[in-house]
Amino acid sequence: MTIRHVVMLRRRPEVAEQRALETDLTTRLTGLGTEVPGVDQWSFVSNEHDRPLCWDYLLEAELADAAALTAYLAHPLHQALLPELRAYFELAVVDYDPRRTDE
């Protein structure tokens, strides 16, 4: 069973924009895709349209199964980055099996 891990990020409204910090955080987040074992696919993109409804960034990852997702979430590099991401960004996360059908 494949697990798709989707994360949307946007700067917290109460946090002043800090381009250097944002670049550092997104660069480190992008790197997790190659540094953490068990990730089959990794895509990190920035929003291309300035609309109030849009989030700033989207991460889409595919992992082999629920155990791989659990290992990714517990990985020290992910755990080290997460508090810094949460301090600067709001996060919305969805994890699902893209092959699942609710029939």
C-alpha cells in the first residue's frame, strides 16, 4: 500500500516575512526527500498565483507504506526541522492511500 503525504505551508499571519529564514527552511525541507530513507517520490513547489485562498508551498511525497511514513515522521532530520517550520509556517497535512477506493 502506497501512502501519499501532502503538506501545505503558508507563513503565519503574525510572523513577519523573513526571506533568508524562509529560504533556509524550504531548502532543508526539500532536502528531506533525498536524505530520509523510504521516500519513493518527493515534490516541493511554491505557489505561482497570489490569491488570498492559496497557500505558499506544497509538498507531495510518496512512501511505500504506513511503516515508511511512521519512520519518516520519526526521523531525526524531520523531527529537528518540524518545530522551526511550525514557528514560521501554518501547516495543513493529509496522508492517504492513493489507490484506495471507497466502494
